Amino acid sequence: MDQAEALRRKVQRLRAANTRVVAVLSGKGGVGKSIFSVNFALALNRIGKKTILVDLDIGMGNVDILLGLHAPGHFVDMLNRRLPIESLIVQHRSGLSVISGGSGLDDLFKIDEGDFQHFLEQFKKLQHAYDVILFDMGAGLDEAALRFISAVHEVILVTTPEPTALADAYAAIKLIHAKVGDVPVRCVINRYDNEREAKEAWKNLSYTAKRFLNKELKLLGELPRDHTVVRSVKARSPFVTDAPHSKIAIGVQRLAAGYLNENTEGHAASLDSFINKLKHFFLSKG
């Protein structure tokens, strides 16, 4: 508790106009990406990093369900109906802000210029309100997702120690490296059965990326398999808030604390840079 309070005070001292934009993705579905996104966002918010979680798994999003929320509107409504972003934000009882994904939008970059300008104007409103904007991306990477990822400050890639999941994770890293360039990538090894398995998976993934892509990955952390996750999904109650003493909750909170410590040591980020990059990619596509 003392450590958590110290982290809160640190955030309050350092909070300025900087907003970090992070995309959470996976090489394939079924690795626990959205469950991680929800609980990581809650953990960041809990220790003072004011966070908004935006579900960009359009058509397949389940962030609101995992949190037990009823969304008043969805991300696609902001574009299709030109709604203000604040009308879409729903608050979890913990204080975490959430925007649900919705359906009916195939490609963010196929909208017209008027809708896109509305999108940019609305996201500018988040500049002074949040420290972190966390996008829960859909599984897999298409051209639109890659253009979107080109604008974020960093990527968190969730995988498991299973060989197929690691192969898909490497394929995603390879694609990001080829199409996006130097965006930082942090990895989460999720659902390990023993620590040795997790460390071996990370060793193989990081070594392969370094050898064949000359890409340096960072390890955000490793998380154990825990039946608490299944219970929390069934109950629509995230484990970070409702089972804080479980192994998985402690693990996620440790990851959030480590992330916070690293990203308050002079790593400034601007929402304007994210918006400007998005504008560049939109205009370059006509």
C-alpha cells in the first residue's frame, strides 16, 4: 500500500499535458489480449495513471462485457453520427474510463475527410484529461491496423508460451517492423504454467527478433495461468478490482507499477504527435 501511494504521488507531480497512446494487440485471437487490456488499464488507473480504454476490436469488441458495463454509445457512433467523444465515455466503478467498440465500421481509413476531421477533433479533447489512452486492437494485423499502429507511441504484444502463439507473435512483430518501423514493442507472456516455460518463451521470441530483424523487444512481464480469470470473465467482474489478492491480479499490478516507473522517467509523449501522424497517413491515402 505504501508503494502504491508513493506511485500515486509521483504521477500527480509529473502529470502535465503529456498523453501516452498505446496499442495492445496479439498475433492471433485466444491469448487473453482483451482480458489483459481491461485489467492492465484498471491497474494503471488504480495507482494514479489516469487511463481511458478504447475498444478498437470493431464488431468483435467485448471490453464493456468484461467490465460489466452498459455502453451508452460506441466508437463507431462517434464517426457515423458525429457524436462528441464525451457522450461515449462510460465510467467503471473503479474510475476507469471506457469507450466501447461497436460495429458497422470496416476500416477507419475508409471514412470521408469530414468524419476523419471529427475523429481528430474529438480525440484532441483527451489531451489534458488522461495520462494513457489504451487501444485494445482486434486480433491480427490488416493494412488499416498497421497504419493506425504507425501513429501510436508504443505497442504491447500479448502472447502465450504455446508454439503457435509465439509463431503468430513473431509474424506480427515482423509485419510491424517491415511496415511501421521503430515503434517500441513490449511483450507480455501470458498464461504460463511455470516460470521456466515463460522465460524460455521470451528468450526464444526476443532472440529471433534480434537475430532476423535486428529488432529489440522489451519484456513487460509474464503472467501465470490462473482460474481466477475464468471466474472473473463469467462474473463480468475484472480480477484486478474484485480479486486483488489472486496471483494473476498481483502479477498485472506488478506489471503496471513497473511500466509506470519506467515511463515517468523523462519519457514524454504527446497526443498531438499521435494525431499528426494519423492525419499524415489519412491524407497520404487520399
